[in-house]
Amino acid sequence: MKRLRWVLIILLLAIAGAWLALPGIVESRFNRVVQALPNHVSAQAEELHSKLIVADLHGDSLLWGRNLLRRSSRGHIDLPRLAEGNVAIQAFTVVTTSPRGLNIYKNSDSSDLVRYIAIFEGWPPRTWSSPKQRALYQAARLASFAARSRGRLVIIRSRAELQQFLTSRGNHEVAGFLGTEGAQPLEGDLRNLDDLYAAGFRMMAPTHFTDTAIAGAAAGVNKGGLTDLGRQWVRAMESRHMIIDLAHASPATLRDVTTMAARPLLVSHTGVKGTCDNPRNLSDDELRAVARAGGVIGIGLWETATCGRDAAATARAIRYAAKIVGVDHVALGSDFDGSVTTPFDAAGWPLLTEALLKEGFTEDEVRKVMGENTVRMLLETLP
Ligand SMILES: [Zn+2]
């Protein structure tokens, strides 16, 4: 009897341990770095990088259970690593659904892995079946990190807050802003936009990997354009000064939105077909359409975006985009913590500064790409 009790206790402890360890094990499988390099760069790159305003348009870090205030050996983003990489502005984009067997060609929304993440990470039950609640929960996590950061992390929701941050930025201070990957948190009802706005969201993409009630996705089943609701959504986003993010949009959606948009928009994380030809990346005409709408294009770090595994591959994609639309429309969109392998984590941005210099960009151009273009865009678009 006594022995049975001990067996049961050990069994329960093992289950509890596995439950606690599981999110970490899952994350270390999904968010990797090619090779943990010392981030050594030339003196010129280091000097230049230390003076940059670095802005990254895309990071999915709120999906994983980590305390972002502490340095972790997992994933890509946390406050200490952002500080080390001299990042000033970091977009925190929330993922609220994710189909099984994720791929860049065709995904249906009949399965959803975020439900399991929500359950295993101990998110409140209201999030288990609601993309909107998952978005609000992740926004609350960011707010809680900011509140506990002693001023090292602030959340920006308006141009006044951004301006204030830039003029008074001390050492190692980061501004975060909230976006969503896809319009799933709307749950098909535009009235939900107000709750998301109130929670601090200022950027939203019409789609993630699957088609939504708003629009077709590049990797969706039908890959259509904007729906009637989608057209209303564009107007609703613009009237609130929320930023439309066309990453993951189908070619038809990108065409429809850039045609009707009256305000600047962006593509938060992508590659270009010119250096890496696959359905996830933008064609030359798509780059031109986004730039014509006054937008910026965030070039990514992962292999599907760049067809490479180092900073030089991202620098080549940036060079190509700049050749097509001009350097003023090119920015950074790492996709850190987005279930991708990247050449470096948030501490390693100096490696990209160095790669851009090697690619022949001037220091002024490096400044623009690494962050000034994003700052300009945010100051034009935020409320
Ligand atoms: Zn994405």
C-alpha cells in the first residue's frame, strides 16, 4: 500500500515536471539560431550600430511562456538581448491560431495548435477557444512586462508616445508596439477592433497562414482578395490610424488593399522573390505597390525569406528591395520567435549592420534601413 502511494507520488511529480518543462522543450525546437556566434563585428560597424535607432517590425515572442524580462538561452527576444542588440523599437505581433502542418503553399483552418499552447502554458480558459481572448491575453502579458521593467520597456500607442520615447531614450530602453498576425482576433466581427485598440494594438494583418473572413492568405486554400467585410475593415483600420500589415496576404489581397488604401501601410516580415523565389515572398510589382502606398517593407532573417542562413543573405534581399523601390522603403522584420531559425538572436543585430556595410550601403542608408524608415512610417501613421 505504502509502495503504491510512493509510485503514485513519483508518477504525479513526473507528470507535473513534464508539464512544466514542455513549453520550453517545444520552444527550443521551434525558435532556433543557426549557430550561436559571438557577435563580433568590425570597429566601424560597432561604432555605427551603437548610434542607430534599430527598429524591428516583427517578433512573435508573446506566444511562448518565457519571462521576457530575463535573459533566456531559448528563443530570440528578451529585454536583455534587445538591449545588447541596441534595439529601440520592437513590434510584438501576436499569433492567435496556427494550423497543423504549417507550410507556405496551402493551409486550412480546420486545425489549431495555439489551443494546445494556451492549455499547456496555463493561459486562462477563456483563451482556449477564442483568438480574440488570446490576443488580449498576450497584450496583457506585454503590459505586465512593461509594468515590471522599471522603465526599460515602454509600450507605444501614439506618435506622441513614440516621440517622447525617442527624445528621452536612455541606455537599454526599448519601446514595444502591438500587432496581430492575421485578423483572426476579430472573429469575423469588426466591432472587436475597438477592444483590440483599447488593449494597445496598432497594427493588424488581414491574414496569417489561412484565409479569413477579411481576405485571402498567400498560403490559404482559396487565396482570394478582400471580401466585402475586408473592405470595411480597411476603412475601419484607417479611421483608427491602425497600420495595415500585408505580410502573409495573397497577391489578390495585396493588390486590393494597396489599391484602396488612403494611408501608408507596411509588410512587417517578408523576403523578395528577386533573391528567393517562393510564394511567401514579394514580387517586384508587389514591392512597388507597397512603396507607392507610402509603405515600408520589413525584410526577414529566416531561410524561407532569404534563401540563406546568414546576415549576408538578408543584406542581399535588402539590397534587391532597395534597388526596386528605393532605400527609403526598406526596413527590418526579423520574425524572431516566429517558429523560425535565424542567423542570430536580438543581441546579434550588429552583424546585420556589418553585412549592410559589406553590401556597399552608406552609413546614412544603413541608418534608414535599420530603423529610421520605420520611425518615419510610425510617426506618419500612429494616432
Ligand atoms: Zn508571420
